[in-house]
Amino acid sequence: MPRTTTLECPGCPPLRALTFDALGLVKVIEARSKQGGVPKVVERWGEPDSSKCVIAASMIDRKFDPLLAVGRKNGTIEVLNPLNGDLQFSISNVSETDQKPENDALVGLHLFAGKELESASRSCTLLTCTMKGNASMRSFEYKTSSADSASVGSSRTWNICASGNILCSKVDASENYALFGGKGVEMNVWDLNECTKTWTAKPPPKNSLGIFTPTWFTSATFLSKDDHRKFVAGTNSHQVRLYDISAQRRPVISFDFLETAIKSVAEDIDGYTIYVGNGSGDLAAFDMRTGKLLGSFLGKCAGSIRSIARHPELPVLASCGLDSYLRFWDVNTRQLLSAVFLKQHLVNVIIDSNFADEELSNSRIDPPIDESQIVSENQGEDEEETLPVKRKKSSREKRKSKKESELKNCGDEESKEEEEGSKRVKSKKSSKRLRRESVEDS
């Protein structure tokens, strides 16, 4: 039998996360304070179908009227309500590419946080990208009353690459620029307002042995929300590269992370920390200012890590992968907070930052103050002040009373001894008299 150890998980703070798996299911996981911080599956949306495998997902994370876009393997894109899973509308991405979904699968999906038009009708904008490099940005208007109905507004399409396969894409926080890269495609930056390419990376030179590393990017993310000029990309040759558009076309910093392909990268809110997950289940944090390893997260994952999400407010990191586990980590200590087994291979995770625990919200609201109660309390305090207070004995008085009690006890003992002695003398005298009387009688 192999030696096994049990890992005690302290539990995670109140939060809500959505996971997407290979059978097309969307599962809602919540952790509440009354449950001891143990995350549990509270909802499951959809039916298991391998043809509806989730490829990409994007969410407008806002407090009022949030939206969730889910891209599936069969080429359909569904826009849902992330609070209850209701379908707002669905579209097909096959007509835009004129190819079968198997030959030109959906790779990237981003839902823009557009402005609402009216209370009865709303609009949203979707950016999609396929493996062959066909990108499109379309606007839709839909009504909240009827599902499966959406009118297409403005639409723009363009081609990202002439050859190769796109494997990763990312839109910056300002939603003005986008990253694209893949197998045989160098990282390039596009201006989404003009739909033009603004920058293209240059491959690194050959190493000392004259070996050239082929271009194969698997994941990418922007380093900071405020600056679109710096981004980090992971490669299939287990390299992590930092690019700076304003400095040069080649990587500014490049280093290796173990020996398996990088599958997912995510940025931290501090603007310089990056979380990297690879194909063998290793998760680590790096400081991209120096390329130094800050530390690895404790606990080995059994499968490839496919998605990493950082909570925007709490020091919590979520990761999921092919081992069917959703794990929550502490960012500061890099220890495992909790893990949930979800049965299917997981491909993506999104954290809902606007989730609020009911107990915490109730405790934060102060109870109404009753003025009559305050007056009665003040009167009670005045009465307590007027009552006579017993004076406590000082230490000297305590010592005196103790000595007096001891002396009294000693005097009582001596008097008892004198009485006993006198009784003994009287008994002796009486016994002598009796003897004398007996002798005289004889």
C-alpha cells in the first residue's frame, strides 16, 4: 500500500464560481460562512453532451444585469444570465466561417461590457476568433422578455493569420486591444477600434547549439489592467515570456518552468505577479519584474491545469483542470483552502466577484437604536451610582483579623487542656479515697 497523507483544508471565504466542463455542463459552486467555508455545488445548468463541450467563456462581471457568454464545440454561442442560468439568446458561429466546427473550432470569446439601451431591450458585443484565424466582432440587441431572439447590429470580420493555428487570445481591460497567438503564429496585438494589427513579435534567436525553438504559444494574458503594452505568454516548450511593445519585438524576459507545456497563465491585481499552470499539474507564482520564482502552490494536482482565475478582491486563486477538481488557494501562503470534485474534465473557471454572503450582509447592517432604551440605561447607571458601596477591607485589616482569630483559637485550645487536666486530678483523688475507705472497712 502506498503511503498517503490527509491534508486538512481550512476552508475558503464566502465566494461564488462557475465551472465549464467537457460535457457542456455549467456548474455553480458557492462557499458560505454558515457551511464552514466548504464550497458546494448549488446548481447545474444543461444536459451532458460531448458535442456541446465548452471551448471558451466570458462574463460581464457587474452587480446589475450581468451576462455570460459560452462558446461550444458545435459552433453555437449562448448568452446566459449568470445568476439563474436563463438563456437570453443563442447564435451560430458556423455561418461566419463557412466551415464545419470540427475543421475551424472556436478558440477565443470575449463579451464586451456595452452600455444598455433601454429597460426592455439590451445590447451586447461579442468578439470571436477561430483556429484558422477568422475573427469577428458583432453587436446584438435582445429583449429580456423573449429568449432565443436577437437582432444583429453592426458586424466586422477580419483575418488574423494566413497560416498556422490560433490557440490563445486575450482582450485588455480597456477593451481596445487584443492578443492573438498559436502554433506557427507569433504573438500579435490588434487595435479593436480600427481592426488593424499594431505590433508583431519576433522569434527568439537560436540557442548555443544552433537549435531554433518553433513558435507554439498556448496561453497569454496582459500583465496589468492599466497598461496594454506588457503581456505574458506561455509556450508549448515550457517557456514563460514577457513582451514589452514599447521596448522591443523579442521577449524582454524568458525563462523555463519545469518540463511540460504551459497551459494557463493569469495575472494578479498587483500588476507584476503571474500565476502559471502547466500540463503536469504544477502551479507557481512568478515576479515578472525580475523573472524570479516566488513559490509553488502546495499540493500536487493530478491532471493538466486548464484555467486559472484570481479573485479581484479576496486573496483567493481558483484553478481547474483535467483531474476534475476545482481548487481554491490562498495567494499569500500558497496553501490549499478547499477542493471540490466535479466528475467531468474541467476546461474553464470564472469567479463572480459580486457575490455577497447573506450572513455577512446582515451582520454589517447595524440594528436601529432605540432612544428610550438609552434613557433607561442611563437612569439605571445613575441609580447604581447612588446606592451605598461596601468598603473592602485593606490588607492590613485582613492580617490583623487573621492574627486575632489564630490567637483566639490558641486560647480555646489551652482552656480545653486545663479542663482536661483538672478532670484527671479529680479522678485520681477520688480513686485514692475509695482505696482508703476499703482498707479501713477491712
